[in-house]
Amino acid sequence: MKLIFAGTPVFAQLALQALHSAGHEIALVLTRPDKPAQRGQKLLASPVKQWAQAQGIEVWQPRTLRDPEVPQRLAGIGCQAMVVAAYGLLLPPQVLAVPPLGCLNIHASLLPRWRGAAPIQRAVQAGDAQTGITIMQMDVGLDTGPIRLVRPLPIGRDETSGSVHDRLAALGALAIVEAIGLLEADRLPISPQPEDGITHAAKIVKADALIDWSRSAQAIVDQLRAFDPAPGCVAELARLPGTALKLWRARAVDSPSPVDAPAGVVAPGTVIGIREGALRVSCGTPAEPGAVDLLELQRAGGRRLPAAEFVAGFPIGAGDRLQAPAAAVPPPVQG
């Protein structure tokens, strides 16, 4: 089938590669403009662009799809369908109407759960046991179009968003090849999204890196899993403001004793001590005290270290309190 492909990161590049390997004609690739990256701020092409150019496929990088030139140029390609995966731009109605068989999106959740920008991170953050790939017929809404194909994927209890992303990217590549094959044979089913179970996966913002130690131990553990590898969760010692730490892995303490998790006595975020090679920190509320064992931490400019190695080289111990870095806390609203 003759296709236009729109995507930007590695998640999309794997799908593009799979479609190409399956013998489909990729007539044009759309991807976001090159961005400055790394210390030298040199312009870096997206993974999709790099792969497409290596195959000799034409690449176009419009800054907007709302220019009248866009649907005109796309219509001139004469494609049958468009595949979209983590592109980064919304498709206006004029673009959606170009391919005769429509635009198919590879979405990294089981729609209608987790519509929006960050479905993988929000699923992990919520402690979901399952996610998946939905191949969706795109419409003018945000991830609201009819479902064409669904492939579920379990989430391991200790998995991070990074590992879930990689497995979903591979699954998405397989799913879109299957879907396009069925579409070409006029055998791809279509059904509206259910009205029940709609949730929205909000874009990741700086505040997501901040830990509220008054939350439950499992909620904190899931937050760390969700934002690994990016943006990571941050903290600083109350007595050493400005010393940024990143917290990477943790486990919830099962049924902590009052000694292990004296949330009613000390403030949440207080270091209780070292337990079994982990840095134990109080969390929860006086009514429902808890504790987490921090297993992996990192100093600014350093590398990720197991807790036992980290505390051997960093002045932290029982009675210290972890808090949000002052620079990361938004200023109060004036008025």
C-alpha cells in the first residue's frame, strides 16, 4: 500500500521501519523540524528522519500543518492512507481528509484510557497492571477516533516507563503492519470508543518531578517508576539547600512498624536510617503512616548508584529530611 508516514521519535521509527520491511511504499515522511541538542546545541535530526533519509525516502518537516500548502502537497502524493505515530503535531481536518482510507494512529494505551500526550508515564504512575497499543482511525478530537485494532501488554510491577516504552514500541510496529494488511484487504474492523473509562494523560511538566512525601508509599514508588528515565524525580536535603538529588528506584515498605515509619512523630520525607542496604524514608500521614526504601540515587553530575554506595559518599543519615528543591517550586500566585 502507498503510505504517508508522520512521526518523530524512536517509537515511530520502529513502526516506519516495520512498514517498509513489510513491502509497503512509503511515499513521504513527515517529521518535526531538527532541534538543538547536547552541549554544542547542534541541530539534531529526529530518529525518523535519520532512518528515512538512510533509505532514500523523501522527508518533509513543516513547522505547522495549518498552511494551505500542506494538504495540497499531501494530496499530490496520491497515497491511500497515512500512518501517524508520536508525530507531535495535531492533524487539522483538511489533512485528515486527504487519504482515501484515512489516517491511522499508533497510540500507546488501551483507549479510551489515557488519551493524550503521556500515556505510558501516566499508566505507570497510576499503577496500572496493563496497557497496550490501540490502532485508531484519527478524527478531529484528541485520541477520540474509532478503534481499528487493539493489542494489550501487561506492565510488570517493578517496570519503569522506559522499559514499557520499549516493549510498546516493538508491539506498535507489529500492530500497524497487521492493521495496514487488514485495511488493504478491506478486513480491518472499526468500532467507536467506549463512553466509559475515559482518562487523560496530561503532558509531563516540571512539577511531576517533585515528590509529595505525604502520599502513600506505593504512590511514591509508582511515581519514581513513571518518570524513569525522564524527567526523573528530584529532592534536596533540607539542611543542604541547592544540593540536587535524583531519586530513581524505591520499594514500598510492607506494614511498617511505628519505629520504621513514624509519620505521626516526624515529618514525611524524614530519613529513618539505613535498612537492608536501602535509605528508608518516612511517608504518608499520621493516620496512615508509611515508608519507602530508596534503592538508587544520583547526585548532580554523578551517576546512578545503589543506595549503599550513595550514602557511603554523601552526608545523609537518620533525621535528615528530603524536600522539593527550592528552585523547582513555583512561586506563589500574587493577587
